[in-house]
Amino acid sequence: MTETESSQISKKAGLPPGTLIHIGNFHTDRTDISITRYDDSEYGEHAPVSADEIPGFLGRPGVAWINITCLAQTDIIAQVGSIFGVHPLIQEDILNTRQRPKMEDYGSYIFVVMNMLSVEPDEGIVSEQVSFLLTPHAVISFQEQPGDVFDSVRKRLQSKKGRIRQSGADYLFYALIDSIVDNYFVVFEWIGEVIEEIEDELVEHPTPEILRTIYALKRDLIYIRKVIYPLREVVSQLHRGDSDLVDPSILIYFRDVYDHVIQLSDYVETYRDMAAGMLDIYLSSVSNRMNEVMKVLTIIATIFIPLTFIAGIYGMNFEYMPELGWRLGYPAALGIMAVILVIMLMYFHRKEWI
Amino acid sequence: MTETESSQISKKAGLPPGTLIHIGNFHTDRTDISITRYDDSEYGEHAPVSADEIPGFLGRPGVAWINITCLAQTDIIAQVGSIFGVHPLIQEDILNTRQRPKMEDYGSYIFVVMNMLSVEPDEGIVSEQVSFLLTPHAVISFQEQPGDVFDSVRKRLQSKKGRIRQSGADYLFYALIDSIVDNYFVVFEWIGEVIEEIEDELVEHPTPEILRTIYALKRDLIYIRKVIYPLREVVSQLHRGDSDLVDPSILIYFRDVYDHVIQLSDYVETYRDMAAGMLDIYLSSVSNRMNEVMKVLTIIATIFIPLTFIAGIYGMNFEYMPELGWRLGYPAALGIMAVILVIMLMYFHRKEWI
Amino acid sequence: MTETESSQISKKAGLPPGTLIHIGNFHTDRTDISITRYDDSEYGEHAPVSADEIPGFLGRPGVAWINITCLAQTDIIAQVGSIFGVHPLIQEDILNTRQRPKMEDYGSYIFVVMNMLSVEPDEGIVSEQVSFLLTPHAVISFQEQPGDVFDSVRKRLQSKKGRIRQSGADYLFYALIDSIVDNYFVVFEWIGEVIEEIEDELVEHPTPEILRTIYALKRDLIYIRKVIYPLREVVSQLHRGDSDLVDPSILIYFRDVYDHVIQLSDYVETYRDMAAGMLDIYLSSVSNRMNEVMKVLTIIATIFIPLTFIAGIYGMNFEYMPELGWRLGYPAALGIMAVILVIMLMYFHRKEWI
Amino acid sequence: MTETESSQISKKAGLPPGTLIHIGNFHTDRTDISITRYDDSEYGEHAPVSADEIPGFLGRPGVAWINITCLAQTDIIAQVGSIFGVHPLIQEDILNTRQRPKMEDYGSYIFVVMNMLSVEPDEGIVSEQVSFLLTPHAVISFQEQPGDVFDSVRKRLQSKKGRIRQSGADYLFYALIDSIVDNYFVVFEWIGEVIEEIEDELVEHPTPEILRTIYALKRDLIYIRKVIYPLREVVSQLHRGDSDLVDPSILIYFRDVYDHVIQLSDYVETYRDMAAGMLDIYLSSVSNRMNEVMKVLTIIATIFIPLTFIAGIYGMNFEYMPELGWRLGYPAALGIMAVILVIMLMYFHRKEWI
Amino acid sequence: MTETESSQISKKAGLPPGTLIHIGNFHTDRTDISITRYDDSEYGEHAPVSADEIPGFLGRPGVAWINITCLAQTDIIAQVGSIFGVHPLIQEDILNTRQRPKMEDYGSYIFVVMNMLSVEPDEGIVSEQVSFLLTPHAVISFQEQPGDVFDSVRKRLQSKKGRIRQSGADYLFYALIDSIVDNYFVVFEWIGEVIEEIEDELVEHPTPEILRTIYALKRDLIYIRKVIYPLREVVSQLHRGDSDLVDPSILIYFRDVYDHVIQLSDYVETYRDMAAGMLDIYLSSVSNRMNEVMKVLTIIATIFIPLTFIAGIYGMNFEYMPELGWRLGYPAALGIMAVILVIMLMYFHRKEWI
């Protein structure tokens, strides 16, 4: 997941600041805009909407949520940016979907960029950048791909459940961020299951396959940490309430999100510790099994090599070997072998090898 | 212990904030309320009490300790919350029993959430979330399960030992938190014993079983650290005395609790260091034993393989092998073998293998 | 890359401060000066320019970019230094091309020293020190070698793209620093590719060659970290805007550079974690493969050593060995061997070795 | 040393704060009090003294050092505590001899608790808790056991050497703390010797015994770190001089103690680094030796197994084996064996195994 | 280098503060004083000088550099101390040559203690403590041994090169400290060479000798870190310019020294990381080589053990073994062996062992 990141950003090396090029993993050829307008009494979803139509949805009481999906058409992003008076560097940040999570307060609008994580059946953890612009009466969200974790927000908007319809853009802004953070727990749940599976196999069957799984897990956690740690600062800034755009009554909700992000940081550290621990156990288990293999070899070889030697002695063809002519030579030889066997077994028993 | 945590929390992903659903490990179908009312002269225990009866115990001089066990009936929690004017997000935190320890001061009440650890004979360390609400004349405690570590507080209340009956709700609040923290030492005592057992076996008998025990110990310590570290901040906030709900004369007791929590943090680090050390020793011991196994194999093989070769030589069936006809051929062959044996033994002795 | 660094600096040990000696890796015998003068309407490149001609380019409206390549002729550096009134210690820092990145504000000029990284086909990552002096109407850049990453800036100057021609020396200063930082992403891209290559081979073919590559990677990352970490402080100082030489309207651009440097720091840590992880996997893979080798040996030896022993028994030449005369002795011996073989195979199967 | 610590403290779990029970390792059944009174001209030692007699030694000019040894009789401690008006929680801290080093300033007295380390011939490092109370004209010291490191202070008191007899209780307080800190250097000297012994054996003779010693060393260092780190804060508080009980002219002496404690912290880290390094070297040495063992086995086995096979070939009893009848068959067979031997030796030589 | 440090300091345990005993590694029986007096026009070196003569060199315009070598005669140190009014604890610090680098400003003089490192051909890195006293018109330096790194300063004084002769005692003070710090780079150069040598051998020839070198390197770096880290604080304090004894015009020079010390700290961390990396590579290399050894053994044994078994079969002496009488029995047996050989080789080839 991380290895191709820098490769995208370097594409921009050498361009003047503010040049809009979409940098990211998910490539589609078009950009869709949908607008949800609501107040306490009314509610309407509009899609698709062209960038030209956006101003028509503003300037009326109520809140507008402008959701922009797939960032391929950079001219549309530029048009949206100019409608809301967004600085060219911010427009660049929206398109360069390899940002570090950050929050910037420009007075008339707040810009937040963060990552939406989800677990895909075959691919494992998938990450997508989501940017938000909070203006006094609108929230603009930018996603890289169709499909998101905002369905619960949409349902609450439609059903008037909770206080969302009575509240302003700041509450919607909170609700969207909260739903992304809540979804991180789903990702951690999946990681928890992976860890449990590894643990079950770890001591008994330390196969290279498990090694690969542990390594992939470590990589995922390195990535998730990179995504969650800066988020602490982002949410902390929001909850400190320095901006006029966020009503003080909303701050307690950001405090709640902040607690969740802190908890997620704890999880990351916990899981990293556990992954490190599992690797140690893996190494120890491999050593243990090698030890066991060596013991079997050593026991068998140590017993039979001397016995074979004795057999070899009496397999020699010297003409003058008195023992060969003895009546009891053969049983005596077998007897000596039996004695050696017993001594060897006792020795191994004392060593606790058998 | 940790692996199923996030799975519970993710259940809530997408619900509006303040939706009450009990999230936790211990599931029972009912919620019990018991109330202990006391002042310097009177003392009474009342159980079971219904939520409707609670207001009848308040508004009188003295202190009320409302203890709520098992959080299955969320409507009861909601009712208690509304009696004391508790914010819906706090009610949610009480029911979501996977909180990070924290303290929040809402002016008219203080909310504290922490973990009660205990050692169960077969299960090892068991963790249960306990929440407290401190109001001017009452302490409300929320537990996930029946059975707790508050018996000593109950006895002191009954027997009027110490200053507890002469003091207000803040002292009761302290006494309950203190008894939870005190019980952590019991847990560490148990961990200390586990470590001692491991150490006794570590160098002599590094079995996979011990490896598993070390790994479980590391996991437990990761978990305990996650529980104790945020507690430092919680108790530190209480002892700083910013709230009117806690009398300045009580602060020195929170200072004492704070010292204990710092000491517990030290223990966690110490035990983590020791667990890491034990794993190193384990790996070294396994290597050592493998070395020993290898030496035995090498000594036996190195001695007998050349001897067997000589025996093999004289076991060949060539017609013209002059040595075979010699009178002293056989003793000479045995003699050569003896010389080789002595040289080998001297070599091993010089190498300090035998 | 790092091993010869200190050796150069120690050359200076014992000289009075301000003594100008060029200390660095790249040695050429001359120093070239080129000057680019521009304002909104005019643009001119002048090269080669002698140090005496420099004052002629100053004192006129517009911006002068004085680019000095190869630092062999220390007298030229001293002359340039005296033209701009640069402190002797700064002149020393410019020539001693093993500086830690730093920024110093002397009121009338700002001094910044940093490293320009690039990837050379056969050599891997190459580092070169670049120093900048920002004065009110000129930027002086000092490079160790011809060839740099400023071509994009030159093109923007020539083509009037972006706001560079309308802006002052501070914007040029930003543009040059930005182009160096942007190029770091190219270096990380290359590192990302190296890591991907290693990962593909890691578990399947853990050769010593891969070990060497991992070690080289770790060294490179140690070096890059040393170069990037102090840069955070440098850019942070610039973006804080304490100097009159940088116009407040430019600060947002330094903020952008700062975000990039922070992101680069994240990459360094991420890649270091991954390199450490890969080494663990490498060690585990080697252990795994050794385990496999041991198993093959043990299976073969454990099966055949006892069988060979039985063959040895009946190869003995005792006169009185009744079995030898039996009609079915030979098939019976083979049968016993077959039974032993089956038992062994079952044993190994149960052990999950085969 | 650390494993039994928490077990003692948990004894107290559930008791009301201020309940006096002696918790510690050293158990005797009585408590001894000795008093040393001195001023510039007079000096007197009094022992044993009963708690009732203490007030008689106070209220006169000069300084009283009240040394209380063995803490079994908790009623005596309580009596002493009430004479000096000591808070019950402090009395509890004095008896609970598993405190973290700390300093508390109660205005009329300063409480300091720290650990006295010493090296016992057979037991290694022994730790004992010492508490101090500094009042305007007296120092009260509490020790767990008879025998201490204060003899040098006693001699200086008797001999009037240095300024101790001319100074007040604060200087005595400093002198006692200083003598404990000075003795830590003796402990580190012993650890230094242990490390030197280990190092001498490490690469040449990596026995399990050394492994055990390294592990014990690591445990001791973990413990000592736990004792010294909080001491930095204690002495730093004393040297900052916030208390009226310590004269400003004494502060420079606490500064000196502080420097020593910082130096001791450095030692702990240095020795921990060295212990970690030694374990790495140990593991490497064991691997090296195993490698050597394997080489010997491989060389011997690889040479003789093919030779033995050839001997086996000509030991077969086929009727039609032409070589057996050749005149030069036997020398030819020996010759082939010799050629194989030479090839093998050359191969091993090229591999640098021999 | 570090192991004997604490042993010296513990000698002092129990002495009253200010007792002068020389504690250190280098023992000679006398103490030499030399004085260099200079101003812009005059320059004179005087040696040997007795302590009584020192006041005669003071009180005149110009700067006096009093260099005291070998600290055996503690009475001389005491006499010098009293001439300049130095606190007894400082005199003690000068003689106890195991100090942590520190700087103390006593108003009328500044005390600095630091370490002079050098590389001796056979001993490796040698450390010597140097103390400085800066008074308004004199610098007093205390060295443990004859021979130092101040020759460059002496030459600059003699030759009037640079501004040293025009400046006051503060500049001399700077020049001496700077020459010590500059010499650290020489030490790091040597370490760089050692690392390069190790790296060349590391993967190809991982001998125990290299292991010992890596361990010695780690120890040296642990020591150097202990010496350099506190120096950062020392030089930072000097460069902050809180003292009247250092002229503001000198501060920029201390800033330069500070940059060097920061760079040295970077080197220490870099080299420590590299030493850790080399140990990992060493371990991996040893594992790799063991793997190779095992493979050779396994290939040879696995091929010949079955072949030898077949030879053993036909070496049995049963009377009724039909194959023995076959005409083609012998070639058939050899053929079977050849087939087994080919199968084995193919198997190993598929495993990529050969």
C-alpha cells in the first residue's frame, strides 16, 4: 500500500505551486457532483449536478452538502474551488490524494484532509483520501472513488433521527468525520481477527505463510499509524474550538471523536507490540522445531552409528579373527550391541531428550 | 483479552451520537440497583431499588452511594442519567464498556471511567469497566458484573472505621477509586509469581509451553499498560483539585492514589523489560541446547565414521588384499582404530567439547 | 556515503575560525558563476561571470539569481562573501560541504544550507550540499557540482509561468528550496522500488545478496534521516516569518514546503520500520530454509541408518549365524527393513515433516 | 529482588488510608531509637532511647539526629509521628518500605524516601528503604535494618571534620542523603567488575552460566533504574530551594548531589546498553560455536561417507564382480579413495572451512 | 574504558565535601604549571612556574593562560583555587577526573569540565578530562596528562594569526574548547575507518574477531555519547550569553561550536545505528554460512546414505540371495545406484540447493 505513494507525488516535482494534477491510486475519467440540501423541514438530494449549478443551491437558508466523487476532471475541482474562494494550494492538496491528514483554518472556511479506511474481501485494507471544506452553510466533501462510509449519515438525514436536521453545517461536518473514524474500528476488528488466526497457528505450525502474514500485518499497521497519528492533531484542533465556523455546542462532539482517535492510537501501538511479539514467538517456534528435528537425528544416529561400527568390525575379512570362529560370537556381538543401546537410551533419558 | 475489543465498538459505527447500546463482554439480561445511604449517625443498605425510587434517596442530608450492576437494561441507565442530568454522550460512554480511562468534569458532576482488574483462578487476569459519577451528595457507580473489590469500603462504612462516615461524597468517591487501584497490586503480585515460575524453568527447561506463557504475559502487560497509563492523567486531574466537587482536604488522598498509579506504571515497565529479557534468555537457551545436541551428534559421528570406514576397507572382497592374510592384521586394524579414537578425543578435549 | 564525512571535517581541526578551505567530496579545480536577472518584463542569463562583475548586476530593480558551481576557488567565494557582507564563519560553512542543514538569519541576509539528493544509475543515492543566501534583491546559491534540480525553476522563469516573474527574491528563494524538496520524493520513489524488489525475493530466496541490499538500504535511510530531520526546523523557521526579507504573502508557500518535509520524515520512519521488518523476515526465512534442509537430512538419515545397521548385521562373518542359512532369511531381512521403513514414515507423517 | 515487591503492598489493599502496617522484606520484632545531639561545642550519642524520651532532646539549641532502626513496632512509629505532627499518610509511607523515591514538603517538615543500596558478598545487591524527616532542628531517619552507610557521617560529627558541626539540621540532612548516593558508586563499581568478568568469558566461553549472569545483571539494572530515576526529581526539588527548612547556603551541596545522581543515571543507561550488547554477543558467539561444530561434523562426514560407500561397493558379494579378481583392484580402490579425499580437502579449503 | 570509572569515584564515598583527592586514570607524582601571557604586542611563555608565582602574572593588562598538567599534587590545585577564589566543591570536581561535562557560572568565574578524546595507535580511543576556569583576564586549564590538542592554539598565539591576540580571555577560552571539539572529528574519522573495515569483511568473513571489534565499537560509542551529549547543554549555555565574562561578539563563535557538537551528536547516533545494523548483518551472515555448511552435509549424506545401504544389502552373507548369482547383478546394482543419484540431484536442483 505504501510503496507506490511517493512515486505519485514525485510526478509533480518541478511544477509551479498550485498546478492541478490528480495524483492518486484510483483512476476514473470523470468527476461526479451530488448535492444534499436540508433544513429542519425540507430535504432534497440532487445528482448529478454540474459545477455551474452549485451556486444555485447556496444562498438559501439550510445546509448544503456537496459531495464530489472521483477527482479526474481537475477543471471541475478548480471551478468548485473558485466558487468558494479556495486557495490554489488547497485545491492542489485536494487533488494530490497522498496528503498527510491535516486541518487548516482559513477564516472563511476550514480545510480537513484525512483517510477513509475499509476492508475489501480480497485486497485487505483499502485506503482512500477524503477532503472536507466547511463553509458557514455548506460542507464540501471530495472522495477518490464512488462508495463510502457515509450511508449512516444519509439515513439520519432522511429519517430526521438525532439532532442532525436541526443543526448547521458544523454538525454535518462532525457527523461525516465521525463516521470515518467509527469505520476505523471495523478495520481494527478485522486486524484483531487476523491476529487471532495467526496466534492459533503460531506455536504449533510456524509456516512461512504465517511469516508472510505477520509481515503484511506489520506493514498495514505502519501505514495505519501514519494515517491515524496526525489525525489526533487534526481533531484536537477542531475540538479546541478556535474557529467561528464551529459552534461551541458542537465542541463536545469533537471531544468524543478525539477520544476515539486516541483510543485508535492505543490500538495501533497495542497491535504493533503484538505483531512484534508474534514475530519473536515465530522465531522461537522455528528454533524449537529445528531443535526437535536435530534431536531425532542425533538420537537415531548416535545409537546406530556405534552399532553399525561393531557390525562393520565383524564384517572384516581378516583370516585370523578368533571371535568369528566362536560358537557364541554372534550372540555375544548382539549382546554388546544391546548393552550399548541401553547405555545410550539411559544417557538420552538423563538429558531429557526422550 | 484485547482481540475482541474493537469488534464490539464497531457495532456502533454509524449510529447517531448518544444512542444507548450496551457494548461489552459480560452479558446478562438485567440491571440491578442498590443504594447505600449514610451519614455520621445513620447507615442503610437498600436493594433492589428501581430507578423510579432513586430520587427519594436524594435531597436528604448524608451521602448516597448508588451502585448499578450489569448494564443490560439501557432504559434504566437512561433514566438514571436523566435524574442526574447527565449528557447523552456520557451515558453512551457508561454503556460502551471499552472506554479508555478518562475523567471529565461537567461542573455539576464529575465522570470517571476506569478498569477493575482481578485474577480469576482459571482465566488469569479479568478486566471489567467501572464508571463513576460524583455529584455533590451522591456517588453513582456502574459495573459490568456482580462481584467487585469494594467490600473493604462497605466494611469501613458499616464499622465507621476511619473518617469515611464523617466525610462527604468526595471521600467515598476517593475510597472506591483507591480500592480499585489497590487491587491492581494484587494483580501484579500474581504476575510476579508467574514471572518467578518462568524464571525457574527458563534456562534449564526452555519448553514451548514456557514460550506460550511468556507470550501470554506480554499480552497481559500490553493490556494492563493500556489500562494504567491513561489513569495517571485521570488521577492527576483529580488531585490537582480544579473541581468544586472535591474538597481541598481530600486532595492529599488523591495524591496518595496518584503515587500508587505512578508506581504501577513503573511495575508495568519493569515487568515488560523482564518479559523481553526472558524471551532473549529463552532464545539463547534454545540455541544452547541445540548446540549441545549438535555436539553429541558431532562427537559420536566424527569418532565412528572414520572407524567404520576402516572396517569397511577390510570388509572388501578383493582377492589380493595382503593385509587380510597377515597374522596380526586384525589386531593391527583394531590398534589403528584405537589410535584414531584417542586423537579424536584429544581434539574434542582441546575444543572443550568434552 | 557517510563513512568519509568526518574525515574531511577533521582536516580543519586546528585552523583559526573563518579559514576558508573547501571540504567536500566533489573536487574540481575551478568555480563557475552564472547570473540570471529578471523582472516582470525582462529576463537575462549571463555566464560565465567573474566575481568582479557581480556588483554590476545588483543595484538595479528586479531580482538577481547568482548561481555558483564548484567551490574549489576559495578566493572567489571570499570575494562574493565580501560583496554581500557575509560573516567569515558563514563563508566557512559554505565551503565546508558537510554541514547539518540549518538556517541563520543575520538581518540583512538569510543563510540556508541543505542537501540536494538525487539517484544516479550506478551509484544509488548521491548527496550534494547546496547553500543559499537570500538578500533583499538577490539569491545566491552555492553548489558543489555542475548539474542540479533547478531546471524547472529556470523554465518557469523563462516562460513566465506562475507568479515567479512578478515576485521578488523571496519567492525565487522559496522556488529553489521547493524544487530540492520535491526531488526528495523522486529519491523515495526509487527507495520504494528497491523495497518492492527486496520484498518479492525475501521469503522465497533469502540470499546473502539481499542481505547486502537491505544493509545498504538501512545505511541510506540513516543518512537521509540525518539530512531531512534538521530540515524540518529550517523550513519551520522560514514559515514562521520572523524575517523582513520574506514577505508575509510568501509564508503560505513555505507552509506547503513544511508539510512536504513532515511527510518526508514520515516516509523515512516508515521505510526504516519496513527495513527493520525485512531484516526480521530475512532472518526468519533463513531459519526456515535451514529447518527444511535439516528435515531432509534427518528423514533420509533416520530411515537409512537403522536399515544399514541391519544389513551390517548380516554382513558379519561369524561362522555360527543360523539366520544366514535359512531359506527365507534374505526375504525376512528385507521384510523387517520394510516394516521399519513404514514405521519411520508414519512417525514423520505424524510429526508433519512429510 | 523485584518479584516480591508488589506482593507486600497488596497486603494493604482494602485498608483505610493511614492504617499502619509494616510492609517490607526485613522482619525483626523490635524497633530501636538512637539519638545524636550536637552543636559546635557539644556532642552526645544516646541509645537506646524510648519514644517517650524524644521530646526531652528537642527544644534545646543544636541539632538532633533521631535514627530509628527496624520498623516492626508500628506504635512507636505512630508515637514519633505524632511528636512531630506528621500526617498519617506519611507515617504509612514510612512503614510501607516499597515506596518509589519521593520528596514531599509539608511546610513544617520535609519528607524524603529513598533506597540504600549495598553489595553483600553472597547475595549481590541488597536494597533497603530509608525515610527522612527534616524539621527545623532535627533529622529523623527510618531504616529497615541495623547497619547502614552513615558511619562516615558519624565520624565527621565526632571529629568535627568539615563544617558539619557548625551547620544546622539541613546540612546533616544533606550529609545523610549524600552518603547514600555516594554508596551507589560502590554498587556500580561492583557491577563494573561483574561486567568485566562476563566480557572476558563472553566470546571464548559462552556458557549458560554466563547467560544467567547477564540476565541477573539486567534484572539488577532494571531495579536500580527504578530506584535512581525518581531520585533525580527528589534531589532536583531539594536543590531548587523552595523550602524555608533548607538554607540557601546549602543548596550548592544539593546541586553537587544532583550532579552525582545524573551521573548515576548515565551509568545505568550505559550499563543497560552494555548488558544488551553482551547478550547480542553471547547469541552471536553461540551461533559461531555451533557453526564450528557443524563444520567439523560436515568435514568428517563429507569426506568419509563417500569413501565408506566405495568400500561398501567392493564389500558386496556378487559372484560376477570383475574388479575383485584384478591384481591391482585393491590398490586401485585405495587410490580412488585418496583422490576423492584430496578433492574434498581442496573444496573445503576453497570454502575457507579448513 | 568505562568499566573502571565508577571504581575511582567510590574511593571518595564517605569523605566530607570539598576533600581534595585526585581521582583518575593517569597517575604521575607531580603537577606542572606553565603560563602564557600575551596581548596584542607582547607574548611570553613561562614554564615551569610555581603556584606562588602565579599572582605575579596577573593584575597586568593582557591575557594569562595558566595551563596545569597532571593533578597529583592536590595542594597546588588548592593553592591555585584559593588565588582565584574557587569554591571547594569546584576544586573537588577538577581533581575528580570522572566528571560529567558541565558548565557552572559563579559570576566572577565560569567553570567548564569536558573530555579531550584522542586516538592512540595501540590503545584506540583515549579520554582525558580537561577543566577550564574563565576569569576576566585569565583562563586556567587543568589536564590529567602532558600532551594535548592545543598546539594549534599555541601556534596562532605565537604567529598572531587570526584575531586571537587582539581578543580577551573569553576568545582564548573559546579557542581552547573549539580545538577540543575539532579533535572529536579526528576520532570519528578513525571510527569511520574502523566501520569501513568491518563492513568489507562482514558478509564474506563473519569471524569472531569481527564480532569482538563490533562489540568494542559499540562500547566506544556508548562512552563517546556519554561524553558528547552533556556537552551540548554546556556549549548551549555558553552561546546563550548569560554571563558578563563572555563578550557578546564572541557568542557567534560559541554558536559555531554548538553546531559542531550537534553534528557530533548526529554522528554518534548514526554510528550507533550502523553498529546495530552491522551486528544484525553479522548474525545473518553466520546463519547464512551455517545454512551453506548444512546444505553440503545434507547433499552428501542424502546421496550416499541410500547408496551405501544398497551396497550393504548385497554385502549380506545370506546363503540364498538369488541376485548375487545373477550375471548382471553387479551392473544392475550399480545402475540402481546411478538412478537414485540422478533422482537426488534433480531433487536438490529443484530445491535450488545446487
